[in-house]
Amino acid sequence: MANQTPAERLFTLTCCLLAAPRIGLSKQDIFSSVPGYSEASNDDARDKMFERDKSELRNAGVQLEVVQIDEFEPEVGSRYLIAKGSFEWPADFKLSAEQLGLAELAARAWNNQQFASSARTALARLKSRGMVEVNRELSFLSPRLLARHSAFQPLAQAITESKTVIFEYRIPDGQAEAREVNPLKLRLIEGEWVLLADRQGELRNYLLRRITSKVRETGANFAFKRTDLVEKAEQDLVSHTQANQAVIEVAEDSEAWWHFGASSTEVVLNFMDESLLAEDLLEYGNEIKVISPESLRRRVHTGLERVVSLHA
Amino acid sequence: MPKQEIDAAELYDLSLSIVGLVLSDGDQKIEDLANRFSVSEKVILKAVRAITDSEDLTKCVTHFHLNFDELEDGWVSFARGGTNLEGPPLLSNRQLSSIAIGLDYLASLPQFASNKALSDLRKILKNSGPVPVTAVAASRLGEMLQLIQAAISNQRAINCEYRNQKGEQSNRLIDPLLIELRGRKHYLRGWCHINEEVRSFRLDRIHSVEQTEEPISKEARAAAIPDDVYGSRLDEQVVTLAAQPEATEVFWNFPVALEPTLEKGRWVGRIRVGSLEGLPRHIVRYGGMVEVLEPKKARAMVASFAKEILSDTEPKDEE
């Protein structure tokens, strides 16, 4: 038989591990079962190949367990198996045509950026759950996500691998300060990328645009099990946004009028972050006027003064 | 999605998905699989080979038995041999995040604001948390999106009023092709009958949209939609900007003439703009985090734009 390609080797490895007895397979068992490993030029190359494959399997979401039979000889005593449940989808898991269409749109939104390949394979897995025609009505829409912040990729990686990171963060009107956090989730809220992270036991939100340094791993790993806290933090952010209200006056029939979907000259807006809202308002110049809160009015005013002095 | 070649990890994943589909729904046409998974037929055949060449040398068992005759006729047909693999594993964290973030994003768009299938899907994928509140009350945008989407699927031209970035208003006949969202702004990509080319129209600058009886033109059908939303113009100008790290996105909103580099804590680079008149508002937006360095004329325009707003907002003496 011709040599196995890496994809073929991974596939055979998966089948062999799934058929393993409850005590798992030793590395030797695996090497003699999977044809691809006998093609390695020497033991060292074979070990490296296996290490790479293990991490590929884990990246693909296959939960590979290592059982230590002999603690004193971990090299010889390790046995491998795939955790029960790794391949078990909920019995009632079935998506409708419209949901598959939406998942496809969500995947396509990545448009060859960081998560595009994960999104494509995720979509293929969803589509393999029984034949449902994808709703094509949505295909005329092509929303494209933009995730160009340099912090995005290292944070996404650190989230996947549960690694602690450190970066400089600057809040509006403040100095940049170092933050060491356990990153949990990246979310897109109101067009802004937000990192939800655990900092010294408290969950905090960080806007990616305010990360002013490179994101570095500290070398530490973390285990975060409190998904209930994540849900609460997300709910808190929504409540926070709902509680923040600004009132603006817009000039009738102006571009701002159209943009803010005004039906009268007074428009009430909810906002997550005051300085982001100030940016949106500044763009419309004198087509809008801030009525309240006073802090927002001042922020818009100070912003304009800064522009003037910077361009004097 | 365009069909593309894929790497080993993706090919492996695809093999698992094909196993799932064939075992649950029976034999599949190679052509249908290629369409379903948005890859070429060649890639499907590679993935099938990974499945049907798989064997355990120690136990001397073949994992899947391929029907070669069917394959020659363009069908993928195999039966399970010595394996208990039934399909792909559950989604990995990264896969889940990729779809969940994409769905979050869709949920924040006005046209999906009250889409039940979407909120159900987000629940199924355990991406808990309600739809984030959008700052912009976009009901008008939602209605217009539906109107334009209907025109796109009926392949009919639309008539509308358009206000360009200089504030000039005109009546346009457009063959609508695609709606795109970039950052926080929706764009209609369509064939403009005035300019006779594919143009991008910001949706919040369009109003009074009407679908006409006119089918979209031959030119529009044949037109390729460029990746870039910005058209190229003969009168464009190059502007040098310096942006604080928080405002780097300013470079993403324009075609870049010179990639920005970090100089003394600010990103300095060059952008191309269609006209200087439209520039000030994009700079003023960042409240002093972005500075125009060159040309001098653009600097002056930014300063006067900001001064004008300031003079309008200064408290006036009571009469």
C-alpha cells in the first residue's frame, strides 16, 4: 500500500483508539497497528509524529486520555484511549434547514480569517448530522466579520489551550497597565470585540482595541469550571448596557437621522461604553447634540477640542 | 462558499463528517458531497480514501469496506468493518467558538434581531446569554434590508435616493447584488446604472427604496464583485495618518497606500481617499486619537470641521 498521508494516519489512529480495550493502547500497540508510523525514518521521528498527531486530535476536539500504568516509567507505562462521550452527540441533536443556513452564514462570515478553517470543519460536522437541505435564501447575504486586532489570534489560541496571558490595557483617559488574566471567551458586542477573562477570581470584560501591547503567555495553565459565572457575567454586561442611556437630539432628515433610525428629533440610545458611543456621535458632527448624560456631552466636547489642538 | 483545497487537519475532519453522513443517510453522490461540504470532488475522493484505506495492522481488520463499482459510477458507498466509528466527534472548543461568535455577530444585525431559528440555534450550541443590545435603533434599516433582499432574490432593479459622503443627493437606479456588513456598517453592492460599474452604497445613506419591474441588467449578472468595498477613482488622494493603538481601526476603513508601522507609540501609515471633503468626520470620530499629518490642506479641513461643531455647541449668552 502507498504511504499514508497525515490525514489518513489520523483517521486510522482514531479508529484504532476507538476500538481499544478499556485500559487503552500503549504507544507500541499504536505504532504496530497504524501503518503510517512504520514509515518514519527512525524512533525519534516516529515519536515526534505521534506527538503531533496527539495534539491534532485534541485540536479536533477528540478527548484523548492518558492512563499511567507505571508511574515510574511514564514513557513505557502510558496508555491512550478516547474518552467516552467524545463522539456521542445528544440523541435529539438535529438542526432545521434554516438553522443550518444560519450556521453556514456564521461560518462564512469569517471570510478566510483566523477562525475560518475551524468554522468550516464545524459546519461540515453539523451538516453530517443527517441530510437536511440548507436554506439557500440566506445566500444573498454576506456579512463579513472583521477580526483584525493583533490581540485576537493569540487570545483565541490561549482560550483554546487554557493558558494565562499578560498584556497592557489602557482605559479611556488612563495610563496603560499590565493585566494578567485567564482568557475565557471572545465576543462581538455592538461591533466591538470583547474578551471575557478571569482576573484574580473576578470576571472582567476587556475591549480588544484597548490592548496596547502584544499578548504574551505567562507559561501558566488554568482550569476554569464555573460556566455559571460566565453566564452571569454576560447577563451583567447586558444589564449594564440596558441601564446606560443617552439622549441625543438629531437634525431632521440628516444622515444622523437616518443612521440612528430616528422617528422624532429626540433619540434614546443604550450603550455599553461611553467613549465608544462618543465616537459614533462625533462622526455626525453638528447633525447631533447630546442632551444627557452630562459626562457624555463633556466627552464629545473634549474630543473636539483635542482634534482642534492636535491639528492647529 | 468557494470550493477550496484543504490541509491535513481539515481533510481528516472531512473524512469523519463523510462517515457520519453515509452511515446515517446511505450512499452519496460524489458531486453532492462536494457541494454540501463546499470542496472540490478531488478533495472528496481524498477524504474517502482516508476512510476506506484505514486498517489495523495488528488485528488485521479493515475499518470500512468500499464499494469500488459504485465509486466508479460517481457514488460514495461503504459499509462499516472492524470499527465503531460512526461520525465526527462533538465540536471542539475552537469550532464551537467560531460558530458561536459568527452567530453572535448575526444576532447583532438588525435583520436577525428577532429571528427565532437563530436564538434557538444559539441555545442548542450552548452559547448562552441573550442577544446583546444594539446601540442603534435600526428598525428603519431592518425594513430596508428586507426590501433590498427581496429585490435581490427577485433579481429586480431598485430605485432609491442616495446621499454620498459629500452630502450630495441623487436618484439612482441600482441592480442590487449583495448586502455586506463590514465592521458596523452595511453596504449594498450593486451595479450602478449611472456609473456603469459595481459600486458600494452605505445603507444608512440610502432612502426611499422601491423595487422596480425592471429585471437586473446583463452587465450586472456578469459583473464580478470585488472584495474591496472601495472603488478606485482617478481623483483619489493619499493621506498620512498617525493613530494611537486604540484607533488602529481607522486604517481598516480605507484602502491602505502604505501599511502602518509603530512610531513612538503611534501607528503611522497612509490611506487613499476619494475626496478630502469626506475625510474630516472619519478623523474627528476618534476625538484626538488620530492625527492627519499630510497633506496640510486635509489637516486644516479636519480642524475647521471640529471648530465648526464646537462653535455650534458653545453655550450662547441668554438674550
